[in-house]
Amino acid sequence: MLTPQIITDVVARALAEDAPWGDLTVELAIPETATVATRVVAREAGVFAGGPLIAETFRQVDPRIAVTELVPEGTAFGVGDVLAHIAGPARGVLTGERVALNFSQRMSGIATLTARFVALVAHTNARIADTRKTTPGLRALEKHAVAAGGGSNHRFGLSDTIMIKDNHLVALGAVDAASTTAALRGLRERAGHTTSIIVEVDRVDQIEPVLAARPTGVLLDNFSLPELREGVALIGDRAIAEASGGVNLDTVAGIAETGVDVISVGLLTHGARALDLGLDAE
């Protein structure tokens, strides 16, 4: 998902935003021949993500800058741990510092929060998955960070998977059980056998009409714990049982213990805070 082209493009946009006409400070204050050796240091514990963005940032600023000993994606770290060494022309290192840190702080924050959710459901078979609640233009980065934290990626976008929600059903004319099943069966025929179809329900009595159309998954939205257990029992092995809505660090374990297969958590991306990472001179 996080392809070399995406990395190149997003870094170029970030550098153009931060230094559209160059870095006035370093050009006037730092000698062209000056060099510097620095380290990316953790000011707090977490899970690392964003290494490819750090490397590409400094490559674009000045290919002479060396990025070494960069820890792998998904590495757990503690306070004071060194995550990378950055050395080379001082002007380039100082120009790229903030952009590189912005990427890695944001992505590490997402990876760290995801790891916390994953740990809380480790005693169950439930997967923690992200959603499309991502920063516009940065979805590939944020979903990569979720994976680095041990989570699973839901659909990347609207082109990947068919997901029918309540407003879709209204637009399809699905006003009762029979019309819901008929509409979904027609969709199944048009979509072909290789396309996944997930249908969102918000009441237990909607589950059987949906299952009659043989969807790939049923998303149980904002169900109470007793309703989730009932929904999981109804679904059985006929479809993937997914839970969403009201998921946070306090509720996720209980939701997982109902037996759902997937828990989609928008908070992973829209609620994560950036970690405190710094670039210190050696």
C-alpha cells in the first residue's frame, strides 16, 4: 500500500510546503561546507513507523545525507532509544529535520495506539482493523502505520470492496426484509464472485435478511454487548462478523470477547496523537 511512488510524492509535497523557496535560515546562517551528525531519539516509549519517509525526506533534500541504523517498522522502543542516525551536510539535515520528524512522529503515534488495542484483544480471535477515517492525502501512510502496530487494514478506499450502509439500502429501495434480501442478491449477481460485499446492520432483526443474500461480512454497528453476542451466534460461519461503533481502549476487550472476527476502529487514525521524537546532534 505504501509504494515507493506514494512515498516520493508525499515527501515532495511536504518539502514544497515547508520550504517552497528554500530554507532562508540555513542559507544565511550555516556555512555551505558545514557537516553534522545527528540521531533520532525517542522522548517517550512507543512503536516505530515512518522509517521510509525519514530516508526519502533526506534523500530529496540532499542525496549526500546518510541515514543509517534506521530501526525496522513495528519496532517497540523506550525513552532515550536511538531510532536512526542522520549525518551529512548541515544545511540539508537541518532543512529536512521537521518534515522527517513530522512523518515519523505521526506514524509512530498511530502504530503505538494500534499496538495498545491489539494487546487488549490478544486473548481473543478478533482482529483490530482501521477505517477510512484518515487524513486526506495521507491514507497510505496512516494505514501502513496501523499495520506496523500489529493491526489489520480494512478496505483502502471506495474502489476496493462493496460496503452497503443504511443510506445505501434506502437508495436501493430496501424497506423491509424481503426487499433487502432481493436488493442484495441483485448486487451479488452484478458484482461477480470475486468481489467482497460487507453489509452494515444496526439491529439484530436485520441480520437474517442480509445473510440470505450471502454477503462476505456483516458489520454490527453500535450493538450492545448482549446484541453482539446474539449477532455472532446468528451469523455463525456464514459470514465474517465485524463490530464497529463505540470502540475505545476501555470497551475493546469486551467487544472482542463476544466472538466477533473483526473490530473496526476509526480512533486508530483520527484519534492518535503524535509521539515525541527528536533529532539530537551527536
